[in-house]
Amino acid sequence: MVAGEAELNETASGTSGSSMMRKREGGFVIPAGGELVFEPGGNHIMLMGVHESIRTGQEVTVTLTLENGDTSEIVASARSVEGGTEQYQGEE
């Protein structure tokens, strides 16, 4: 386990026209036969309380728990993304 906690986030337009990230309350709904794409600048999983270094190119397995209690694993490839310039809900 590389992180103590994970949070589902979305990117939305702020009042000043800039983008900001915010926690997706209630999670995401995936219609039958549909898909949900996680990507930088869009819907994403934010790892918090990371206690191991994650290197660019490293594959990280994330276990998602669905509303009915089922679990699904996804494998994400770590990318280098310049952080520190994003805004979070409540910031302007």
C-alpha cells in the first residue's frame, strides 16, 4: 500500500474561468456497458498520505470499492505532472 487514503476528484471550471479540482461527492455513476476515464485535468484519483515514493513509469494498483461492496482493481502508470499550480474548491 503506497497511500493511506484515496479520493475521487473532478476538475471543474472556476468562477474566474480557471480550472479547479474538487472532491466528487457521492462518487461517479458508470452506466451499464459504459466506462469512466481517469486522466490529468479531468476525473482522477488523488492519493493522499503517500508513504512510498512513486516513480514516473511505475505501475500502481488501485482497488476501487463500488457502491454494492464489490471491488475492482485498476492499474495506473505514474506520470510526471507539474503540481502546485492547480486550484482547489474554496480557493480563487
